[in-house]
Amino acid sequence: MTEQYAVIGHPIAHSKSPQIHARFAAQTGEDLRYASILAPLDGFAATVHDFIAAGGRGMSVTVPFKEQAFRLATRLSPRAQAAGAVNTLSFSGSEIFGDNTDGAGLVRDITQNLGRNLAGQRILLLGAGGAARGVVMPLLLENPARLVIANRTAQKAAQLAAEFARLPGCALPLKPEGCGFAELTFRDVFDIVINATSAGLQGSDLAIPDSLFAPDALAYEMVYGRETPFMAQARRNDAHVADGLGMLVEQAAEAFLLWRGIRPDTAPLLHELKEIRGA
């Protein structure tokens, strides 16, 4: 019997997840159907339970429901627990297992697709919201030399850094630092700069100095499909620039692995999507 999966969100029409998972299923020979579900803003839990009752096996969760998915799960992975948000649900009997594959997708895109080692690197993470929270622990587990979380509101960045510095049940190799954008002076230079703010979606500039990009730095924009002010600033400072398309595909592959026990080869799909975008 064909097993049922879906992505749930509001809005949802823009999601590339059905296309991505259809390609993964065809490549691996897995018998599944992957749909998109528009849930009412006040009806997330009810929609999930209806999907489970209809035989659904798993769901991808997108905005604005990741925190609600965290609360709905009856069991959480350590990375979901650390992130405080869930983007992947798996259903077995009465259990709703919640995971967060965003950080794994980011790390895999940077290390495998872009060929950049994170170990020993000076990393700057811009933003202290949900997108940033989901990637802090996976970045720390890569053993960077330094991880600084910077935010417009310094207190929020400091709070997030402090939270991961004392994360229960997880001995992380490095304690992150937190600061405001105004504290990123010429003394701070980074090998990898990751934009996890929403500024790219809004077309807004970030108040960060040009001097923070080290020679041969990688500037990674989590937003995909557009040239953002952050990317333009990085290019002006001779940084290598990448957007979040690879992260999108890699986090989906991580979810597919969780559900089906097999990791699809992401390279052909990434090549195809980049070819389409470049046309």
C-alpha cells in the first residue's frame, strides 16, 4: 500500500517539498505519496490528527506551525528539544515523534555541497529567532573555533547563547557567544557568516560592518530564490556567496531518511533546481 506523507503550513502553495520528495521517492523506489496541506491558523493539531487517522505516516512542518508541532509531539529528538521547534513529524501507533532537520540540512549543504569545513572555523550566526535556534546545536557539534550569535537586540542574542551554553543532557564542545550588531567591530572577523534573520525576505539591509568578512569567507543566506542585501554586501567584500536552496533540499533528505531509512542522493536534484533557476 502506498504510504502517505505531506507538508503542512499556512500558506503552503509555494512549497517545493512535494516536488522534492516525489523526486526522492522515484530515485529510491520507495512507494509513497507526498501532498501539501493548508491548515487553518487555529487548526494545526486537528489537521494533523485527521491526517494520522487517514493513515498518514509523517509530515513536514513549515511556518507558522513549527512551535505548535513541538508542543504536539509526544517524543522529541535531542536536536528538536534544543531548537524548541519541530519541522518533521513521524507517526507510529499513538506516538508522534518530533525532529528538527534544519540544522543538519544547513551543515550538510555547507560541508558536502559547498565543500567548506566547519571545524576550526570562526562562525557568525546573524539572528536569534526560530531559524537561528534550529541550527545552533548542529553548528556547535561541528567543533568550530568560535560561534557568535548576533542580533539587532543584543539581549536576545545573549539569552540564546546562554541557553545553549547550559543545555541540559548535551555536552557541547564550545560555548557560543551572544552580542548585538553594534558590537561587531573591526576586531571581529569570521570565516563563515550565516544570515538567519528575516531581513532577506523583506529586502532589508543588515547593520553589520563590511570588515567582518575574512579573506575567502563564505556568506550563507538562508533565504533562497532571490538576491538579498546581505548577499550583495558579501559580494562587495569578495566573499563566496550561497543561498538556502541546498539547505532546503538537504533538510528534506534528512526527513526522508528518518521516515524511510534511506538517504536519497541530493546532487541530481540540486543540479536540476539550480539549472532551472539559472534559465
